[in-house]
Amino acid sequence: MNLPVKNPSRALLSKLPGGAQLRADVMAGLVVALALIPEAIAFSIIAGVDPRVGLYASFVMAVSIAFLGGRPAMISAATGAMALVAAPLSMEHGVDHLIAATILAGVVQVALGLLGVAKLMRFVPPSVMTGFINALAVLIFLAQMPHLVGVGVPVYVMVAVGLGIIFGLPLLTKAVPAPLVAIVVLTVAAIGLGIPGRTVGDMGQLPDTLPVPLIPDVPFTLDTLVLIAPYSLTLALVGLMESLMTAKVVDDQTGTTSNHAREARGQGIANVLVGFFGGMAGCAMIGQTMINVSSGARTRVSTFLAGAFLLVLCVGLGDLVGMIPIAALVAVMVFVSVVTFDWHSIAPGTVRRMPWTETLVMVVTVAVVVATHNLALGVIVGVVVSMVTFAGGAAMQAGVTSVLDPEGGTRVYSVNGEVFFASTGALVDRFDYTEEGVEKVVVDMTGAHVWDSSAVAALDQVTERFRRHGVEVEINGLNEPSAHLHKELSGRLPAGH
């Protein structure tokens, strides 16, 4: 489904001039840092580790990827998907094994980057991309529900006021990011008026020291490698998939391109550094990235400052940051879910115009991701469904027409379309092998392409059936790739292939 990703503002599609861009990057980095704190703490809890593990990981990841990554303005840090993968390992074997798995995952990502795994992105259809984006928007929104269930009216009022500021302020001025204004206003109001509600400090203790390099306290044995390798491979694949998909979203949002191969290698190196600083594995974050981009950020400065501000806020201003009401951050994340969702993809006019198969792929991708909270699984299922529907459509388009030579005795069959395993069964049945008066058959393949051994076997089967009835067969019009494959395989395939 070749649908445009919704852009928050046309004015944000290009970099701002001079100092204006730097100011936008600085302000965006601050907003992202504030949004990262509760997320990192929550993901640490999911992974069963101390909040410092997630916060240190987010700091090291953001700062290092600013230099190593292939997508400017994209935010990478500790994420929920990676926390879910790592949770069984950390809970059963401890944080040191988690750190070791993080380092190994980074090494795997570097290797995959060098092997060119990023090129696989070309096989992700637009309909899967749209489903990925919409599923992320739904997950971001659903993640806010625990903060909105069973709370008092004042919290709902604060969230509503926050959303009003975020959506309304840009109509008056864009000099300061609206999410930052909302956070400041709601924090001051909550403190000044004594409004009850959970704060960032209620989620977990913020670190008060800088991260220091360390080596995980695990036995350096083959048994340890066998234990952590499955987790590391899963972390590497999930992280790469999320990062490359998020990079593609930002490419579409900003009208620019990114270096996917460099991003894959950069994510790997960053995760190695994260592990040696005692953090958990991370990858690109769609929510924080959307905050960054919609706030006007376009350069690596914003990514670097997001990490730097995160550390300063936690270590230097921890008491103040702890007072920020969760309601303010909920308002920011609801805004992110709204601008992330591709509303154009579900517009009645779009649904009517798009092939039903592409709509199906999008819906399946969204359903799997939302049901499992596994972004990688959703994308894989979406790609498989897209391949199956494509193969079925291509098979339906393969056809055979025929004409009898005016002089009689020869019938010319014209094969059109893609001839491969899904279309060969119907192809063989399109010929009349017992037609009276026909001594010769010409199979014209000018309008067709032979893709695989099943297609060659089908042509051999057609030839053999005609010859059993004493009819001479001539196959012509094969294009060069098809002719080469036919020459290599014709008559050499095993019976029943």
C-alpha cells in the first residue's frame, strides 16, 4: 500500500536555517530526555533490573549512536521490545548475564551490518510499513492506559490541559516545542496547587552517579556462551528490525535518506558500549524519535543532547525531575501516538481505492503487533502474508490463449504472465492435448517469464503430453533468463517434480 506517512507539518520537512536549527535541536533534545526517563525506568522494571540499568543504557546508546548511526535525528535507547526479550535471562540468571548478552548482541549486529542485512529492507512492502507505523501508534497509546485507569479527575484534567497546550500552542508560536511547555506548565501547576497524582519519582529511584566501565561478572566458558547466545541473537534481530523500520519512517517524514548499513553497524557498536557501561540492550525508539522530529530536530546534535540531558537531569537534577507529574508525560505520548498514526491509510476513500490484499496485509501486521507486542513478529507475518497474496495474484494473471493456423495442422498457444510454482498447475490444464487434425503445436512464450524449476517442469510436462498423442511441440519466444533456465533444467528434473 503506497501510502504517504502523515507529516506533522510541511514546514518541518527541511532543516531550519543556521542558529534556528541548532535551537530546535537543543529544545527537542531536552523534551526527548524528559520523555526518556519514565520510559527507561518502566523498561528496566519489565526486564527485572534496577532502573539505573535502563537509564544508563539510554544515555550511552543515545550519545554513541549520535556519532555512529546512519539516521540523523533518530533516538535510540532502552526499549520495551528489547526488555521483553531480555527479561527471562535477567530474572533467571541475573543482571551480569543480561549485560553479557547485550555485548554479544552488539557484536552480532555489527556482523549482520557488515554482511549487508540492511539490504533486506527492500523486501518490506509499503503496506507492511504502514501497518508497522499504525501498530506502533496503537501500542504507544495503549501503554498510557495504566496511568489513566483508576486515577482521580485532577489527573484527567491535567492530561486534557496538556493536550490542549501541545496541539494549540503551535497555532500561536513554534519558537518553543509545545511538549516542553506542557511539561513545565503542568509540573508548576501540580507543585503549586498540590494536585495529587503519580510523579516520575514514584516510578523508581534515579541514579546519582555517572556510569562507569565494567566487565560482566560471568564465567567466560562455552556454557555461558550457549546460555546467552539465543537471547543475543534475538536481541540483535529485533533491535535491527525496529531500528531500520524506524529509520525508514523518519526518511519518509523528513524527505531525506539514511544509511541503513551504517545504522546496523552503529547500533551494534553502541550496544557493545552499553554493555560495558552496565546497561541493557537498546534500539531505535519510534515514540521519542517522533517527538524529536515533530519538534523540529534534524541533526545528530538532537540525539546527542537527548542522551546528555538525560544524564544531567537524572544525576544533577534528580529531585526536580522526580516532581514531574506522569500526567504531563502521558499527554506528550498521546500526542505522539496521534501524529504517528497514518490516518490517511484508514480513510474511506483510501480503503476503497487500495487493493483489498494490501489493506489485509496492513491489518494483519497491526493485529499481530498489538496482540503480541512483538514488532519483529508482526513485520515478519506481514511480509509473509504480502508474499502469499502477491504470489496468488501473479498466479491468477498467468494465462494461455490459442489460435489455429489458417492452413490447418498447427495450433499456436500464447502463454502470458509469470510462470512459477503457484501458476504451473493451471497452466498445464490450459492445453488441448487431444485436438483432432493438429499435427504440430507452437508454444509462444514471448509474453511470459519462467521463474523456477516448477515452471520448467510444467513446460516439459506439456511437451510430453502432446508427444504421447503424436503431436510435435516447439517452444519459442523465451527471454534470455527464461531460456537459460529452461536449457539448464529441461529434461533433467526428477519424475514428479
